[in-house]
Amino acid sequence: MASDAIKRLLALLPPGRVLAGAAHMAAYESDGLTAFRAAPLAVVVPETQDEVIAAVRFCHAEKLPFVARGSGTSLSGGSLPVTNGIVITLNRLNRVVRLDPIERVAVVESGMVNTHVTLAAQPYGLHFAPDPSSQSICTIGGNVAFNSGGAHCLKYGMTSNHVLGLKAVLATGEVVTFGGSSREQVGPDWTGLFCGNEGLFGIALEVTLQLLPRAEMFHTVLAGYATLEAAGEAVSAVIASGLLPGAIEIMDALALEAAVAAVHADYPPNSAAVLIVELEGPREVVAADRVRLEKILAGSGAMEVRVAKDAAERLAIWKGRKSAFSAVGRLSPDFIVQDGVVPRRKLGEALKHIGEYAAEARLRVANVFHAGDGNLHPLIMYNGREPDGLARAEALAGKILRMCIAMGGSITGEHGVGVEKRDYMPEMFTVDELDCMKRVRAAFDPETIANPGKMFPAAEAPVLAQHGLHPLEKAGVISRE
Amino acid sequence: MSATIHQPTTPLELADAIRAAPRAIIVGAGTKPRLSRVSEDFARIATTKLRGIVEYEPSEFTFTALAGTPLREISAALAKCGQYLPFDPLFAEAGATIGGTVAAGVSGPGRFRFGGLRDFILGVRFVDGDGRLMRMGGKVVKNAAGFDLPKFFVGSLGRFGALAEVTFKVFPRAQATRTLRLLARDATALTKILTDAANTRWELDALDATPGEGFVYARLAGPEEALEVLAREIFARWPGATLTAEAARQLWREAGECAWAHAGGTLVKLAITPSAVPAVVEAVSGLPEARSWISAGGNVAWVSLPPGKSRATPWNWPAVTMRGAGPLWPGSPVNYNVFRAMKTALDPQGRYPALDS
Ligand SMILES: Cc1cc2nc3c(=O)[nH]c(=O)nc-3n(C[C@H](O)[C@H](O)[C@H](O)COP(=O)(O)OP(=O)(O)OC[C@H]3O[C@@H](n4cnc5c(N)ncnc54)[C@H](O)[C@@H]3O)c2cc1C
């Protein structure tokens, strides 16, 4: 039966669009959450939007599950295949449909890589704001499906805040166009609802993005602290001052050590934590704001404050920051990264608990996080070869997630629920709320064929493999935040 | 219109009132009455007593308020801590509620800089058509768990559920502002100023225009010492003048309350793009006594017609009527199967009015 379906699929699409067979499937059986694996029936590699539509309509008619795939960098198992389902991979759907520098809008196909949007916009002094650390490889479709973030969310928001409209083929086969080129809409925000659907509604074909003028000036400061708490208090002081920095990030000692080893980053000696604050805007505004920032940091007990003197020094600071997690990953054979959120004022308390939980579990945890948003990124290191290594790490991860919920936060700030955190959804949402979300999913996908097994607690569990660096991180192509 | 008006005081009472009404429409302060003008079969449930700020943590940049809380009350509480809702919510002085503002999906001039209402809403508690009180989204500034229903409720006009409580992200207010009035010869020149000014290093805080008078209004916000230099640079490009603080206050009040519009007239919001401004201006000039106000750098056009008047043909842009005569959706709205399916998902029994009624 399965092979009959493949035959019909082959007949439907031009030659070369359908890959089947074990050798081909290996490349697609995992995503950035390498712990999980599943073998799809076939992989469809469409070259045009019409081919995507045809493939989805085929799946709908045959009631075959499908998983949309961008670059497979999801950290929560979002693009993990469904066993005996179809993977529809969108990397070849990567054209700029329209770029209007006057209205500051780009319409791109969903397989376009995040940084390629900014590259296309750069000649006009424009950029696409969302900047996940995986931006040189992840796709706009993946960003939309996960409502991905980055280092600049406090001021600029997530992906959905930059998506003005989109064209998609829903799991029913219906092709819809939500929103448009205007920054305002009338009627319910269908575009906003589509963003963050984790591939459960259908496949985005084309996305209309707002572009922003690149800030004229950046002022990037790195401050070293003797304790993590002191760095946390400095964040509170910056926030309380009324400044609105573009980014506020913290790295702890273990993360610093790793970044030094990996990219020869240079930090104030003996720092237990480093704080990065970046101001941006017209030069006159930055000039005034930096005076205020300097006063705050001078009074924050920093051991040393360094200011990036030029673009190269700024890039070096960000390189250390953006490579930190992959660097930590190199210190340990296996690791899991969490991205729970806590109210910002509870950051210190949360980090203290994470330290205690880690000690109890006899595991090392490095912290690199978006302090401005309260978005933690604890990286739990373990050895998968120890019989209970993974189990201990997962138990620790679960404890951290529960702590985030108990503090009034969230189980995920930007990596999505996927497979990894689906069992925690009932702790964050009531039975009614989950039922409501399932009804919403059914409105878009009555047959439950679009990325089934994700976001909602489900019976069938995928096969466990090992944790560790994403293959592209191992190759040094990307690093995680 | 039905005479019975229910006034629940808590989210649970709201859910009770909804379960008791086979057909219901939620109303706030009534500042956008066209949106709730539905058949008399619908019981009117007012949020006027469902009010109060539930939680406000300045250090978190977030607050949670009951749906019927007047914007005025929220702005006052935020101002005490130097914070504000950056999208300049509309009709605050007229008494608009935060819940009604979400359901109407309207933003004021400030949406130009950091985004509209949709970009600041974080979470909602709402009652679905089955009378279930639920929470979606979160109370922290960043959250990606579950579908983004809070955004979906923006502009949903009470057709899919009744908002009980909303959570928003807020920002610190800039130290100072300065408003410049720039002169434009005609609609084309005006449009050029809008698009050029948006593509500069200045990072304007608001960019509105009044085509009837041929003015563009650019608002700068930031440290006082920076604004003088930026203003000079802008005047070097286009002729104009800085408004006095009092004149600027008046102007933004006029924009924020649509005080420029015909009293008791029809008020329509059009979602446009900057290059459509000349076409909008022309369409408006073809309507007797029509007035318009361009907002958000040319992404919104507000059109006002005298009482009882509406445009005979559909607008070329997505449109919704907030006040006065005419169809609710005076553009050419699209209709997909998934719209009906979503209605069934959130309101299976059709307790709330249909989106197109
Ligand atoms: C090293 C590293 C660093 C990272 N840093 C960050 C970070 O800083 N911030 C952050 O938020 N995330 C980060 N991530 C996570 C990941 O990169 C993002 O979630 C990204 O958006 C995924 O894009 P992708 O193209 O790889 O999507 P995939 O992993 O292929 O897919 C992700 C999800 O999107 C769905 N999908 C993909 N394309 C479409 C489409 N066209 N239509 C509908 N659904 C679709 C898939 O079904 C899946 O559910 C990082 C990951 C790695 C490995």
C-alpha cells in the first residue's frame, strides 16, 4: 500500500521531485533535536509553489501525514518526520518574489534562508530584524512556523511581529492569502494566528515581511561581574532606567570558558558572568543614551566594562555570544538545550534553582540567555553512554520547565513545543484550553495529517537516538543561541 | 437593539452571562458602535463593570487588565512609572476600553515606530462559544507555547469569543518628543515625504498626514538633546515648522480621538500601503464632504463621511466601518473555508454573531 502511494506521488510530480529509499531518508530522519529519529516514507522536493500545493492535496486525498521541512534546525523536534509519512522539503522554494525598498516590504518564498532576506535588502539600507543564531541556515518558513526569536526580541519582537501577510496551502488543500503589504489589517489577525503554528496548519508558500532601516549606530558594551546575581541586578537597573536597549544578554562562567576555548573570545578575567548590552539608533540618540548606560553600569559593581570601539569589536562580542552554546556543546559528548521563560525579576532566583537542580542531578549546566526577555537557555550536559545519562538530563530539563511554569513563565520562548515539550503542555494549559487548541488545529487540518504528533501530548513516541550537536554545528556552519 | 444589558463584574460572571444567553454580543464603551450593531436577537453584554488592572509589573514591561478597563485608567497607571502602550490606543478620551480596542483591532499614530496593537498583546482570557473561560498566550514578554490566539482576537470584533482579560507588553516612554509639521504641495509630494521620511536614520516615532490640508506630521521621540539636531536635518529637506508643545498635544489628541471626523458621521478604517495614498486621496475627493487622515506612514487611512452617508461602491482596500452608516466590511472581503471552520472551532453553536454580520 505504501509503495502504491509512492507510485502515485511519482506520477503526480515532475521527475526528480520524489526521493525514496533508505539512503535518501537518512538525511531527513532527524532535526536539530538529534535525540529523536523517524523514517519517512518519501521526501518530496518541490521546485514550485504549485508542486507544493499538489503534494499537500495528494496527502489530503490519501490521508497521508506530511511534515514541512525548512533546514531542519528545529531544536524541539518540530521537523522530525512522521514514520511512514511524507516530508515536504522547501529549500528549493527560495525566490524573492518582490522587494519594494520604498514600502520596505519583501515577499519571499518560504524556503528562503533568513540571512538571505537581509542580504537582498542591504543595498537599500534595510534589514529583516529577526535574527536567530541559526539565521545563516534556517528558513523563513521555519521561522514563521516557530515564531522564532533571536537576540533583539525585547525591542523588535519575534518573527510574527515582522510578518505582514502570507500565502499558504492548508492541510485541507485550500490555498489562502492572509494579510498583505500593509502594516495594518482589518478583521481577525489570521497572519498572526498562522505564525507559530509549528507546521500543524499547512505549508507557508510565500511570506510578506516588513523590512526596517538599519540602525545608524550601535553601541555595544560588555561588562564582567564577580557573580551571576550581580549581572542579573545590572539588567534590572538598565530596565528600571527607562532605556530600551536592542539586546541584553548574559553568559555564565561555563559558557565564557567554552567561548574562550572555541573562538578565542576575550573576557574580563575572573568573571563569573558577562553582560552584553547593545544600544542602537540615530547617533545623537545613542550618544545621549550611552551616558545614561555608563552611569548605570558604573554603579552596578562591574569588575570591568568594555565598549566596542568599532564594527570589528562589536562583531567579536557577538561572535563569542552567538557561538557560546555550540562551544559548550563541544565540552560534553551530549547535551539538551531548554528555552523556558521566567518573569525577568525572577531571573536570579531561577538561575539559583537551576544550579541547585544541576548539583542534585550531578550534571553541569551552562547558561547563556536573553536576559532582557527572561528567556533562559540552560544547556544541560550529560554523557549518553552512561546508562542513566539521558534520563537524568531529561529529568533535570523537566524540573527546569516546571519551575518556569510555577514562576508564571512559559515552557518555550522561541524554540517551540515540537515533540520535546509536548508532554508539558497539560501543565501550562487546562484540559479545556488544549481542547480549544485542538479544535483550532482541526479547523485547518480536520484529518490531522499536518505534522501530527507535535505540540500536543500524543501516544506514539518516536525512536530515541543520541543528543549532541546538530550536524551543521559539528561542521561549524551554525551555532546555537 | 435588545434592551437587556448584562454587566458582569468578573470573568466568571462574564462566562455565566454568556452561557445564559443563546446569542450574545459583547460591547465595551461603545466608541466604535458599528462593530456591535447586530440584530436584536443578540443579548448585549457590557464589559463596563468588568474593569481594573489585575497586575502591573513595571520591571517586566507587562500588565494585565480586565477587558472593560478604560484605556485612560491604564495609561495613567503606566505613566506613573514612565511607561506607555507604544501604539497609542485610539479613543482613550472617549472612554474606549482595552478589550474593545483589541476586538476592534485599531492602533494610533505610535504604531509607526514599534508596531501596532497586535505586536504588544501577549495573552488573553476569553469565553468561547461554549461558555468556557480559557487563557491563551502568556503573561511574560516572550512565549511560543501553543497557537497565538491572542493575535487572532485582534480585529475579531467579538465574533469568535468574549475577551475577559488581556495582557500586554509595554515600553518605557522616551524622555522627550517633538512634532514637526511639513508642507506638501499635493498628494504625490505628500506620499513622497511619507516614504522618504520612513527610510532614514531618524527612526521617527509617528508619521501621519492630513491630505486635506497638505500637511505631514512627523514626531520625534528620544533624549531632548538629540531631537534638535534631527529636527534641523528634517527641515533641511522639507519646509515646515515645529509645533509648540500645546499644539502638538492638540494634534495628537485630534488623531487619537478622530476629533477631525464628522460628529455622528461614518468612520472607516482602510488598510493601505504608502504608495496607495494618492489613490485614496483621489477616491476621497470624489465623495462630497469626505475627510481623511493618513496614519502609520501611509499604512492606514481613516475616512469620515457626514452622518448617514456611506460609499456606494466598495473600497479598493481592506476596510472596516467603525462608526455610522454602511456595511461593516466596505471593501471586498475574501472568504475562505477556513474562516467558517475557525468559527465552528471557537463558537460551534453560533452564540456570537457571524463575522460578516
Ligand atoms: C545552532 C542552532 C541555533 C539556533 N538558534 C535559535 C535562536 O537563536 N532563536 C530561535 O528562535 N531558534 C533558534 N534555533 C532553532 C531553529 O533554528 C529555528 O526554530 C528555525 O526557525 C527553524 O528553521 P528551519 O528552516 O530549520 O525549520 P525546520 O527545523 O525545518 O522546521 C521547523 C518547523 O517549521 C515547520 N516548517 C518549516 N517550513 C515550513 C513552511 N514553509 N510552512 C509551514 N511549516 C514549516 C516544520 O514542520 C517544523 O515544525 C536554533 C537552532 C540551531 C540548530
